[in-house]
Amino acid sequence: MRFRRALLINPPSGLYIREERCQVPVKGLTATAPRPPIDLAYLGAILEREGVECFIRDYPVEGRGWRELKNDLSSLSPDILLVNVTTPTFELDMKACELAKEINLSIITMAKGGHTTVFDELALRNHPYLDIVLRGECEKTMEELAKDIPLEEIKGITYREDGRIKRNPDREFIEDLDSLPFPARHLLNNSLYRRPDTNELQTTIQTNRGCPGSCVFCLAGRLSGKKLRLRSPKNIVDEIEECINRFNIRNFFFRADTFTWKKEWVIEVCREIIRRDLRIKWVCNSRVDTLDEERLRWMRGAGCWLVSLGIESGSQRILDLMKKGITKEQARKAIELCRKFGIKTYAFYLFGLPWENEEDVRETIDFAIELDSDFAEFHLAVPFPGTELYDIVHREGLVEGDFQGYDHTFPIARTFFLSREELVKWRRKAIYRFYLRPRYIFRTILHSPSPASLFSYLKFAFERLILLSSNFKKERGNDKG
């Protein structure tokens, strides 16, 4: 199956963050901007290393649609098409494979993503235009495909052969992350990915993989394992330097399920950034129980300006039921510590877990206002296939409709006490109560670093509020429930 040319795509089926466990819409949320498809850039680097000519297209971010995809399939004549899928968009994502086969019946169509890692055989059974599913971490899988190793010998794939679906054993997680090449950013249009506040170029650095947590709603454990696997600080900072010197990028999202799990490693990464005097700005994901003064002091000194925190709920009962493993007091302390070191906070909250009632939702909104983070996101729970939450809502009969078109802005499942429509209204109320407070508006204006930054904030906020309002007026007309 040796191939010479590959097209790797985020298909024109919706503007989503498509990062395996993170499958969120961009336009429906309050403070989320598009991120470069680093997963595809890793695969592009693997393919180029094997002598394959590679093209990456992010159609939603580029503002290009199905016609442009069809034109690219004709003009580029790829031997393989790899589609990066999400659960909410999967059925529409598969249109890309159908288009590819219409143009060239011999093209090999592939899919990757959290959805197909779990529903691999079902995906192939229901979509005859799809040839191969890459499950789990797929860099080594793609390398073996490019080396023309027989399909039956390649771990981590499910494929079609002679009309039958074959599922090979799972592939082990990659232990030595330093062995991977840096993502092929030269294949991306890097100018499209920017900080929403300053409009500066920003890219993603994958710093580690794996999450020891047990949250019922999260795919991390299924997709990247429970064991924490760390890149060496030198390897990470070498990639940062490449971004600075080759692409003129100085703003970074340090992508990790939790960047701050291991204190000594965090400090060593920061120490290496400072030692090289790189003068960068970066953000990261964290947990409220993995922050302390020493970590934050080093992070601030190395250029960290914002930390995202999964606070999830203001109800300790709900936090315990979702197996988050944190307390409200830890959340308070984490926000206070970040504030002390001048690091902004981006708090994430989650509505719609099965056990949630109106009192729990009110507690969460009140807690968000009490904590008064710099930014807040209010998600509605999505029971992604492969999570414990998926099993619970199906077992309890809480699912209404199918996954297509449902995401963190409109739920597929109700709770024992609240309907889906009520959850949507509570989310709207939470966003309005948090962001339209005079104190919050005044603070945002007062602390904006520049007039340009203030303009970006206001423009971004205005667009989100208008979109939010229009979404609720339409009451999500595609509701199949």
C-alpha cells in the first residue's frame, strides 16, 4: 500500500477544536479560539520523513467548504486522505471520504479521532467509503503504513479487506515522546491561529500525554492512558525555539491533559525557557490541586500569563459524583494563588451531569461569580463514547436523540431532574450573569494591556454574545429529540 502523496484534513463540517479528547465547537463558546491541527502536523512530519509529499488543510478555519475540498482532491491527486473527526460532526465528516472515492476510487481513505477509536468497526460498517481507522496514538501507526508494512501486521488499525472488517490489536502508547519529530508547521497556514486578546500568532506545543485522573466525563484516560508521559524539557524548548526562529511565533498553548501534574518537571521546563532567555508568552491546562507558590513563581517567570482550570461545579456533591477528586476550597486557593502571581485564570464549569438539579446549577453559577476568574466557560456535558458518562446516561435512559449536531452548547442527554432545554437556558443565564457584571466589565477595561487588546476583547465578546443570543432564539432547530 505504498503511497507518495497524502492529504490530511480538518473537514468542512464545522469549526471545532479537534484534539482527540477535546472536541468542542469554537463559535458556540465564550473564550475559545481556533487552534492549529498539531495532530495532523505530527503525522505530516512522520510522512515527510518517509518520503511522502504531504498537504494539510484546515477547511473550517480557512473559510473553505466542500467545493474547495473537491477541488483539492482533484488537483493534488493524493493517494491517501486522512480525515480528523469528532463525535458531533462524524456523519458529516464522512462526506469527505465519499467525495474522495467519487474522484478517485483507488484513493485510500482513513479516519482518526476519539470517536473512531471507540466506534471503529461501526464506522467502517456504516460508511463503505472509509477504508481504514487509525485508533489511539497514531504517529507510529502512520509511520508503518508509509513503510508499506502489511496491514495485518500493523497495530492500532481497523480496516476493510475483501469485504470483511478486521481489527488488529491495540497499539501501545508511545513512551519516548522525544522520539517524535517536531510537528510540520511549514504545512500549516500559521497566520490563521492567533491569540484572541492580542491577535498575535499562537501555536500549540504538545508537552506531555496521559492523565492519572478519573473524571467520568473525560476521554483522556481512554485515549492517552493513565500513565503520565513527559517530553524532556530540552526537547520541548528546542521546539519552542524552532517556532520562534523559523515561524516568528512567540505565543504558545502548552497542550497537555494537565500540564502541572509533576512539580519538578514543570520547574525544569520553566528553568530551560528562562536559561535561554526566550521571552515568550504561554498558557496551559491545570488542576486546582496541582498548583502551589513555587510552581507558579517559576511559571510566571517563564512567561505563563494564563492557566485554565477545570473547576467543573460549585456543588461538592456533584464534584464527588463526577470523580473529579478536588474540593471547592482547593479551587478557591488555586484562583487566589494565580491572582497573587499575576497569572490570569480561565475557569471551566460543567452542567448536565445525570445527578444535577436546579440547586446544583445555582451553586455552580454562584461559585463562578465568587471565584471571579478572568474568563469562564460553561460547558454542557457531552457523554462521549468511551467515557463512564456515556455508559451511565445510556443505562439510565437519559439520552434523547443522536450525537450529530450536539455538543457542549446543546446537550444530547438530560439529567434526572432537568430537561435539555432547561440546561440550555441555565447555561445562557450563567454566561450572562458572569460576563455582564459591571465589576467584570470595568476590570476588563481597566486591566487591558493596550487599546488594541481592549478592542480585541470587546470585538470577541460582542461576537460571542450575539451568537449566543441567536442560538437560543433558534432553540437549536435541528433537535431530533
